[in-house]
Amino acid sequence: MDYITAKQAAEKWHISQRRVQVLCVQGRIRGAVRLGWAWAIPKDAKKPIDLRVDSKKMHQSQN
């Protein structure tokens, strides 16, 4: 299996490297493993849905 770094995943998914690290710690990226201080993320891993944003509340606040 091929792996990418948190930095590479961040660039691929257009989010910050820190956000990728948090997702790894939370166990939200399937197959991600910690190698010392770095994360190894499967190259074909999917970007998890962002559960921090409630789209209904966001839509209501814009009206």
C-alpha cells in the first residue's frame, strides 16, 4: 500500500496540515498510522466529511 504524508493529504484535500493531523488523531482517516511523530495516510484515503459545520444553521444565518 502506498502512503502520503499529512502535508501531502492537506494539499490534496485543500485543508491545513494541522486539520489532517487532528482527523488522524480522531481516527477519522481510515488506515492512517502514526510513525513516530509523522502520520502515514493511505494514498487512496477519502477526505472525511467536516462535522464541524452544520449546513442547515449556516444556510439559515445567511438569510
